[in-house]
Amino acid sequence: MVSFIGVVGSLFGSGLVAHVIGLVASLLACAAAAWLGMTVRRDPRRLDTALVGAAVLSLLASPHAYPDDLVMLAPVLVIAVAVAARRAASTAGLTLTSPIALAFGAWVLIMVAASADLVDAATFPPGQLAGWALVAAAVLACIATARHGGLATAPRLRVAGLGGAQSRS
């Protein structure tokens, strides 16, 4: 499993202590998702990065998240790259710390970790690597939500009103 339950279980087995640690870690993930929601309530412009973080945190907190559930992160990658492209200036080069490189880097880290888990049946010493990669991606999304730097100026599409059209209500 790629959730906290699986990560803790691969490290400590399936005893009571492992279940309690997994439960506490899942509750912390839920608390972080709640913090993201409260942040969006105060500033709706942070919705995109908070949504990315909440999606990753929901997989971490889920008691039954398996590697095939990682496909749910595909739309999240699209959102993350779109946000990163908006945050990056059009003249900025692609460096290792650019928002676009970080978004793709998190995705590659998750996919490589999930592949390594699949190949070695998650027996590598730190346990489920995909779970740790999801933690890194969630931290990255939380940091991006907290910082929420200004967006680069990009051309915006303006839609004209419907003129004198009125609703039927």
C-alpha cells in the first residue's frame, strides 16, 4: 500500500503499535488537508496548489491506497504543471528549482518509487518508497500553497457579457 498504513506496516509489521502509528500519521495528513482548505477559504487564489496537496494527502491518509490508485494523480499533475507554468515567468529558464521542474520532478519521483516497490515487493529498507515520495510531493504542495508567490503576467482571455440578455427567473 502507498498510504501511511502501508509505509508504517512495511517498517514495523502489522502489530498494534504499527496500526496506531499509521492512524496518527493518517490523522496528521487529514489535518494538513484541513489546513489547506482553511488557507483557500482565506485566499481563494490558492485553490490550485491546495487542491494538488489535498489530492496527494488523501492518498496518504487512505487506509487502502494501492499502487494502481496512483493513477488518480494524473489530473493532479496537469493542474500542478499548469500552476507552475503560470508562476514561472515566460523568460525564466528551466532550472532544477523552477516550479515546472519541481512539478515534473515530484511526478517522476512518485513513479520511480512505485516502480521500485513493484520490482522488489517493497522490501527495500525504508519500506514503501512510493509512500515516502507522496510525502515529499505533499510537503512540496503545502509549501507552494503557503508561499503563493505572485503569478507571472500571462495573457488572459476576456469573455464579453451577454449584452442585454436576462435570465428567466
